[in-house]
Amino acid sequence: QAEVLELKADPKGDPRATVIESSMVAGKGPVATVIVGQGTLKVGQPFICGPYWGKVKALINDRAENIKEVLPGMPCEVIGFSDMPHVGDEVVVMKNERDVKTLSEERLSDIRQKKLTVPRRSTLEHLFASIDDSNKKVLKVVLKCDVQGSVEAIAKCLTDIKSDKCNLDILHKEVGSINESDVLLASASDAIILGFNVKVENKALTTAKRETVQVKLYSIIYELIDQVKESMQGLLDPLTREKVIGHARVKQVFKVNKGFVGGSVVTDGIMNRKQRARVLRDGQAVYDGGFETLRRFQDEVNEVRNGMECGIKLNGFSDYEENDVIECYELEKIAQTL
């Protein structure tokens, strides 16, 4: 459509380019891949990109060749940023280096001021919301990736994980290898470190072992996301559910040296000495606890099956009556979902 309408960029206009990728390269510092939108980008030009300034030290084309200038519509790598630019930021060439530095300082100052802004006053609703959040489990992570595009894509995927029971807190996200400061941050915050297509520096590896910080490295985004979901699910305490496994009816009450025993017959299921039991009288529970003894004749047994008679003594309970129902149940642990 651009060809049909004969749309063309002005190579003599003020140079502007858009960042489509950025990364930290050893020996070069912050490097960004850009596409020139208008004007001609040349080596030596000072520029502003988001809150960061820079001066074009080198331009590299798609054949890894150093070039002197880039025309509109052409991609290239730009070396000379003061810090890592964000994907989507615009590179705008200015007249001199003093102007770009001044503008960069102003923008960075604004960012700092926003971070230091006085928080809003607490209201009752905010306090209740804070209480709810404090009751939730939190998985804290430090994210390091090879390029800025990966950082933003993975951070977006992680924040899109919805859960009413567990929160995900990305403490720090950055491009570059995993270093000692990342490990110390994770150690102080009880966080894990996620690395995507990056390496761990030797010093950071030693510190991670000493501080027992978990460092997980990935090369596939979906594996990273799936394991984070599993980790969040693993933080949740399992739900406890009762499963009734049998009933016994008290036929006669016997007095023994240490209290009373219910002489019973199992009416369904089994009585298991290792599980819990409750005494039901007229449909109401009058006791809930564990087995002290379970006897078949004179022998201590672990379980008694349906139709068999047995003597049941429960921990701390002696108030047996004829026709009481002793319900035996086990507690099942069920993993929660997000």
C-alpha cells in the first residue's frame, strides 16, 4: 500500500528511529537494534532515547559490517547508549551532547520523583484489602534475560498468571548475566532467580551456593512459565478432606483397668487403628479423636473388617453407651489449584 500511495520518508529530515530489540553485549555495553523512520542516522550524532542519552559510536548492518550512516526504512545495531533502552522507545537525534544529557537528567529525575511520591492515605477498604493480600502466599522472583524483548515478554506472561490464592512478585527484571547482586537480592528477599538464555557468573554461583538461593535457567519460555505455575501451586497448603471408611455399633460397654471399652461390631467398611474416629449418639457427634486400642479378642490389631466384633477404646473417652455409632475416617490431603 505504501508503494501504491508512493509514501516515502525524508532522508534529510531530523533523524528518528524506533528500538525493536536491546541487549547488553560484553565489550560493547548496551546495544539496540533500531529501524530508522526518517532522516539519516550517522556515526557521532548525539541522541535521546526514553530517559537515556547516547552518542552513536558505531552502526552495524545486518551483515555485521560497520557502516557510517543508515537511511530510512533500514535496520541496524546502534552502539553508544548510556543505559539499556526499552523496546518501542524512539531514538531522537538532537543538536549537541549537552542538550541530550540535560534532557536525560530531567527525565530520570521525574522517574525518581514518581518512585518517591507520598503514598495515598489508608482507608478502611485499603486496610481490609491489605489484610487479604497479607494472607496470600507470595512467590518472589528475580528475572534475568538475554534481550529486552524477552524480559518484557516473560514478565507479561508471569503477570498474566491469575490466582486468588497466590501472588507473584517480580522484584527485579533486567538484561544480562546473573551476577552477585542478583543473588544477594534474592537471598535478602527469599526469592528465586529465573534466567532465560543467560549464564551465571562464577562469583554469583559461589554466592548462590553459600546463601542457598535457587537459580533456574531456561531456554524455552513455556517451560519457564509452567514451572513458575507449579512453584506457585506448591506454595499453597493442601486441603484436608475427610473420607469415611467404616462404622461400628457399640453392643456392650466393658470396664477395664484404665477406663471403659466399647464392645462393638463393624457394620460397614473397616475400623483402622491408625485413622481417626468420632462417636455419634442420636446423630450428633459427642467425641472426635484417635484410637487408643483396637482389640480382636485379646489381640491388639491394626484393623477390623465388616461383620467382625472388636473392642474399641478411644483416646481420653470413656462415656460409651449402647447403640453409639463409632465412625472411622481418614484425612486426605488434596493439592490446591491456582
